[in-house]
Amino acid sequence: MSLDQAERAVGARLLPGAKNWWFLGPGGVARLRDGHVTPEGALRPDARRQLRESGLLATTAVRSYALTVLTSTHCNLGCGYCFQNIAQDPTGGSRPPRMPQTRLTSATITSVLDFTRRQMAAVGLEKLRILLFGGEPLLNPKGCLELLERARDFGLDSAWMISNATLLTPALAGQLGALGLDSIQVTFDGDRPDHDRIRIARADGGGTYDTIVRNIARASQVSEIGWRLRVNVSQENFDGIDGLLERLATDVDPGRCTLYFARVGDVGIGYANDLLHNGELAATFSRWQRRALDLGFTVSRPDAHRVCATCGHTGGRYGAVVSADGTLASCWETAGKPDWDVGSVTDGYLPDETTRERWVGCEDLYRYHDDAPTLRTFRDSVDAALLDYLHETGRL
Ligand code: SF4
């Protein structure tokens, strides 16, 4: 499939579906007919012109500054694949060694918000979107609430959180929702027995599935918070994913949940995942997506490749990742890790020549058995099949 340089520069994609081609641009998705595309998979000039005139190649200006803050680098769970671990637990238990523990304080919040104000002014942005991140952010509920409350004076427009949800009480959900938290991303590691073997309490190795779904259900009763459910996929839980979907559909309200599947990777800490990104895995992902849709979950519509607001711009032009002690990282995956800092909220970013080696982006640190073209083919195949199904069922 070939696109010209201008189309590639805005992240456009051209995918072969079962009955037609799909064009994904920053301005939206278009269903193409065979006549729009050559047998070799290139856009014909007329189709190219129509797509451009319809605004599908138009990019939109960045509207909000994207600030990620780790409120606690510690976590109460002991997931073996966590990219914040340093190694596997040498005893085979639930306590893999982690990066150093720090916790967001009131004084650091002051520095984070002053830094944010300077960064937003430098690019003329007036709106702020915050991601509460960890470790487990709810190990520091006071830090989460104080940051959101004080960020109101700095243009806070919306906020979300990535949490394991084991510590989420209804009272806390109500407070977070009232302060603008609109969604929480929560991970499941396969069906209940697999999840309870993999996503375990650090203290005693106990399972967490029941606690998580109970907390989601209770929080949903007292807040408008939406849920983004990430389903991790590995050889450890592959066979149970179909069962998980049926179970989740009864344990939570699918109408409030967006669901996605992610093959778990290894950042070099010895977590093995043997699943290859082959056609069989792509077909299985597609089957799960269709079932999730039929059960009432939302599955996000595929889109063009987008530049990450934080790691996609050297020097943190449109966003920043701040660890709990105020150090800056280029990306979630290096936040809080010694030797990966690219500055601090008090002194700003270090010079580019100093940070070049440490400026990594989303997924850069993950190690896969498959090469980049194989990963791209896998993603394209899953996304095309999803677009086919959304179209077939009138959901597009
Ligand atoms: S819950 Fe998240 S932060 Fe905690 S160990 Fe698991 S993956 Fe890491």
C-alpha cells in the first residue's frame, strides 16, 4: 500500500478491507472503492484529490497541554511484566524489585503547576488535560485530589487516570469525578483465574479480579466516570480471553466501557511472551473485538497514526511527563527511572544534546520477536477487520 510523502507526513494509512479499501487520515476515515486504488495498492489521482478536498488530510491544531503526573511511583500490585520493575522476583513471588519510591507532595505540586504555566504560555495553550499516573496513583489519593483541585486555576479542562482500581472507593470516585476526572483506564490480565494468577497483590500474592470489578461497579453508581478497559494478552491468558469478555459483560456496565486488547511486551526485565504477531493472532484479536461490540462495549475506531503529545516533540512542546519528585521524563515508560530524566520542573528541560539518548517514545523500549513490518501488518490487519465489522453492523 503506498501513499505519497504528504499523506505519510500526516500519519495517513491505507488498509485493504475484505470488500473495499479504507483510508484513515487525520480528518477522518473514508471507505474507498476498487476504482479508487490501483491493483498495486496506490491511490489513484482522482481519489487523492477527493480525499484532500473532503478534509481527510487536514490536521487540527493542538488544543490542550497534556500533563502526566506520577502521584506515587510505588504500587500495591506485583505484576511480573510491569515496565517499572527492575527484574523478576528472584523468589518467584509477588514482589519484583521496582524503581525507587517517591510520592507527590504539596510543594512539588506547586513546582509542577508553575512549570506547566510556563510551558503552556510558551506555546499559547490555555487548556490543560491531566493524566494521573503511577505506580498506583491511588496510593496517594491526597496528591491526586490536591493536584486536580489546584490545576483548576491553570486551565484544567479534563483529566483521566491509569489505575489498577483496587483502591478505588465510591467516596474517592465521587471526589475525583467532581474535580473533573472523566475516565479511568483499568487493566485485566485474562479471565478471572488467569487474572488472579498474574495481576496479584504485592503483599500476599492474592488475586484482584473481584475487587476491581466491585470497585468499578460501585464507582459507576456515584460518578459519571467512564472506563477504558485494557485487556492484556499473553500466552499465559490467551485461552481465557473469550471467557473474560462474557464475564466482564455481566460484572460491569458495557455501555460505560471502552475496551481494547494489547499484547504484553517486555522492556528488558525478563518477562517472556511467546505470542507472535501472525495472521492467527490478528484473526483472534478481530474475533474478540467483534464479540466485545456485540456485548455492548465500545471498541475505539481505528485512526491515522498520531504524534504523541508528550514524547513526540523533543523538549516537551505540547506536554510533559513528571515523576512524583518533579523530575521530567520523555515518556511514561521512563518516568521515575534513574538515569532517564530529561530535566526537572524547577529547572526545565536539559539541553537537547544532553537528553538525545534518553528521549524515547511510546513503545521504543519494548522488545518483540517480530520485526517492524510484521508489527505494522498485524496492526493494519486488525484495524481493517474492525472497520469492516463496524461498517457491516452500521456502527461506523
Ligand atoms: S498495577 Fe500497574 S504499576 Fe502496578 S505493578 Fe501492575 S502494571 Fe505495574
